[in-house]
Amino acid sequence: MTAFRFTTAGESHGPGLVAIVEGMPAGLELDREALDRDMARRQLGHGRGGRMRIETDTVEIRSGVRHGRTLGSPIAVLVANRDYANWEDRMNPWPVEAAVDEVHLPRPGHADLVGAQKYGHTDIRNVLERASARETAARVAAGGLARSFLAALGVSVHSHVIQVASVKAPERSGLAPDDFASVDEDPVRCLDSEASAEMVEEINRLRKANESLGGSFEVLAFGLVPGLGSHISWEDRLDGRLAGAVASIQSVKGVAIGEAWDVAGRPGSDAHDEIFWSEERGYFRETNHAGGLEGGMTNGLPLSVRAAIKPISTLTKPLRSVDTETKEPAQALRERTDSTVVPAAAVVAEAMVCLALARCYREKFGGDHIDDVLAAVEAYKKRIDFRG
Ligand code: EPS
């Protein structure tokens, strides 16, 4: 059987982005509006730039789905770049008559310089177009398919912003799916309205000072069975897969599972989740310091993945750089940009977590049709007496 995997293709200002998802079961009902809702959620957030006013991202399915149900074959999705209409000369796949200027001013923090060196390009645009976080639109399209599969198994994945620049929301533990009902209505997708107002102020203040802003967020997955991932080999440890999936998002520089950074400073007696058992509940815990993972496997508690993202590396007050043609000191490329993408990055991380979890479910439970998967999950829950 084809392994569950996905790939994306596309440049930021090219004709469009493509994602191909392989290994989905047949017979899964898809909700077109839900797929597009995720695309719109990725475009949200106070501090985004002019591009989001040009695009209205939607998922166009090109294969693998018929009359709203998956066929079991590869699913190809297309996300058009409306902005391509303004870039047709500069980004045309074929030679054009018009003179097109090359970019020679690498931005510190972006892929520009090392990408041009590695791939032998004199025009940095050949690197920055693919390195752009626009690519995450294709990941969210693919992640929407994974999310649909997980939803059929009773799993839901949510996110919220914890920090924007120096403003941190108060710590929240014991979050449940209902807590996220209106998170997308908040301008920075934060669960704390006071912190949110301060974050918006901080964005406005730093944007005026021509600064960009980083921050951090948390993704939570609810309804997972224990035993996704495995302790038996390094590649199967879910901690590693999740860290890789989330750290691969543009601008992400750190990933933590659960309370990792806090736990590092605590004594062992205050770091682990003690195990209890009762007639009604079976095994249960009173705490979730481990963020739902033990030994590289889900343990049936909510999964928590946190990530830190650096400030965007395109600055409206550019940093010092070098002209790669003349080797003279120069200011880095100044392009239209966002002030911060923390709220959007959290939505992208939801997609990456959905894709990583969908792969685990496909590996563990197999099945060609969604009903096969459901039956296998039920049988497993029964075997381990999991009541969650
Ligand atoms: C993005 C589209 C881009 C940027 C942003 C993400 O649009 P443009 O480059 O046309 O303004 O807003 O890209 C980056 C943060 C980056 O570093 O490249 C999007 O669709 O998310």
C-alpha cells in the first residue's frame, strides 16, 4: 500500500501552488467549505501585509476525489496565485520579451544568499520565490485533507498564539476543543483578550518603527489514541517527526513538546504525569506535563506542540548586506512584506501536525476504505481498554 506522504510545488509569484497527498483511504467524505475555511484562516492575523488583500486562497481539487469522496488515489490540489497577473513577465515559466531585473541584494535571515550560492543563481529571485512562506498555502491545503481524515476518527487539531514579540499571554493548562470556538475571531488568534490587545498594540508600534516581529504558539490535538509513533526506532518516535514537521515551517526556530522548556528546570518529581486507574475511567492522569507523548508515542492525553518563530527577515528598514554582483555594501532587498505572521504560522503548524498524525494513523491501522480504518481503531481501543 502507498505510504501516506505529501509534497508541494510552486513559487510565491508564479502561476500557483500544488500539493499532492498520497495514501489517503477511499470513501472519506470531504467538506469543500471546511477545506477553504482553513485556507482563509491562514490568511488571517493582525500584522499581515498587502499580499493577503490580493489573494483569496481556495483549494481546487484536480484528482483523487469524485463527488465529494476520496478514491484512494493520489489527491492533487491547486492553489492559484492571483498575484501572478502582476508578475507574468517576471515569473513566466517561458522566456519573455520584456527586460526583467535581477535581484542582487540578499536579506539577512532569508534563504537568499546561501540559496543563490548553492544553486548557482545570479538572480536571487530564483531562490526567494520558493523559499517564501507563500508555500505554506499548499501545506494548509494538504493539511486540510489530513484534518478531514482525522476528524472522521474523532481527532481535532487547534492552535493559539502565546507570544508576539515581548507580549506573552498567561499560561493556560487543561485546554479543551471548546476553548477554541472563537479563537479565529481574535485579531492575533490569542485566547486571552487582554494579552491580545497588547499584542495588537505591539504590532502597531513596531510596524511604525519599520520592525518585524516574531513570537510563539501552541498546537493541540485532541481525541488521539495512545500508541501513535513508537519507541522502537528513532525514525518512528513521534516527538522527532513532529519537531521535524513543525521546524520545517518558514521562520520557525524552535519546537517544544508540552512544557519542555519549563520541565527542564524542574525536579523529576514535578516533571512527570503520575498514573492512576479507576473502574470508570481505566488509566488516567491528573497532569499533562509531557504534552501527550511518552517514549515517542501518544499516551491518550492531548498532544501539545509549541513553536517559536523569528521575526520575518524582510524588513521595511533593511539590514546591512552586500550587492552580490558588485560586492559593495548595500541595503538588503526591500519588498512588500508582513509585520508578523505568528497567527498564520500557527494555522500552518496545525496543518503540519495533522499531516504527521494522519501518517501515524495510516501506518498503525492500514485499511483501503475509511470504514476499515474506523473498524481497526475501534478494535485497538477495545484491546487496550482505552475509554478516551
Ligand atoms: C505569503 C505571501 C508573501 C508574504 C509572506 C507570506 O507575499 P509577498 O511576498 O507577495 O508579499 O506575505 O512571505 C514571507 C513571509 C516570506 O518570508 O517570504 C503567504 O501567502 O503566506
